[in-house]
Amino acid sequence: MSYLLKSKPKNTGRSKFIAVVLIYILLSLIGFLFGNSWRRVVWGVARPVWATGTFVWAPFASIKNYFSLKNDLIERNLSLEEQNATLLLKEADYDLVVKENENLKNELGRQFSGTKTISSILSKPPRSPYDTLVIDVGSADNITPGSKVYIGGNIIVGLVTNITPHTSLVNLFSSGGQKQDATISRTGATFTLTGNGGQNFKVEVPKDTDILWGDEFLYPGINHSIIASVYYIDTESQGSFKTIYLRVPINVFASDYVFVD
């Protein structure tokens, strides 16, 4: 024999709603009639829950603080390294400006300083082509193509490439893509620098090569003329080489005079 199943009551949702309303009214009345006592009961029940939440989440907060602190320290360390390199370059720049000033004071009124001819810079970037200078001496002053050009007495910056009777064009060693051999003053090792434009150079060497921040690279010869100094070493590459970045240790484009050998 079969029996029909009873259908589910259709007012289940309504009953739940009425129950929630009644519970809310009841709790409100209890809170109104027994305010302080009720709050103590609620706090007493909630306190273990709060304490458990604090216990569970505290280690995660500590881990988050650890990584935040670590990232801050890394960023601060990188910033300090950059500031230190900048200060070293500014110190070298200042010393060389002082030297240039002394040389100019000693040579004012004279055309020659030993074998070097003092020349005013007539044009520099952006008025002259990138990484070039136009100076006010030429063939009439015994200047020839290939003559070396210095700033500050012992900073060699380029060579004369074109001349007229009274002017010359100087091509800086830092011109983009130009190659120039140079020797580290500290170790005597020789490398080929590549001009990177704007008084900058770079060279790629094996990662175990002994090159340090601040190392000076010299022009080949016995005069120990400085071409550039190291201001950054990139060792982040996954390969077996590192990139050395160098810069002329004085602002060529801020100078008004050069010495032509």
C-alpha cells in the first residue's frame, strides 16, 4: 500500500523571521532592564574569543612586521650606498675644481703651461654636437689632430679631431660607443672602456675581477692622467660577468677652460 508524502510546510521562512525578531526583542528588553549586568555577561563570553583571536593573529602580525622592516632596511641601505658614491664623486669634483683654479691663476697672462696650451671653451653641448667641445686654439697655435685635451691639469677628457687656424673640435672619450683603453691605478690591470655618453663609461668584466667603487682608470702612458672613476658596480646579472659604470670625475660641461697638449 502506498501513502502520499506530506508536503513541507510553506511557512518555514516566516517562522525563522518571527523567531529572529522575538530573540532581538528579548535581548533588547534584557539589555534595557539589566544593562550593566548584561554587558558584564556579554563581555565575559566575548573575552575568550578576543583573546584567542589575538593569540592566533599575533604571529602573523610579527611576520608581516619582520618583512616590512627587512624591506625598509634594504631600501635604506641602497639609498645610503648611492649617497656615499655621490659624496665621493662630489669630493673628487671639488678637489679637481680647486686644482683647476690654481692652475688658471698660475697661467693667467701666459699662453703656454709647460707643453700645454690654455684654451677657452667656445661651445659645448647642446650648442655643439653631443660629447664634443669647440675650443679657441687651432693650427696657428701648433695644435694638431690627435692632441690630448685635459681639464684640471691631470684629467684627460678627449682628443682634438678637427682643426682650423683658430679653433679645434674636441671629441670626448665618453662619446657613445667609442672605445678607449685604460689602466686601474690601484692594480695596474688594463681594460677597454666603452663611451656611454654624457661623460659616462661602462665595461663588462668577469665577476671575480678586482675592481672597487672609487677606482680610478688612467690613460695609457707615464703621466697617469685620469680618464674616469668607478661610481657603480652592477652584480645583479645571473651570468658570469658584472658591469662597471664610470664617470669623468669633474663636470666637463661646467668648465670654461681646457689644456691642450
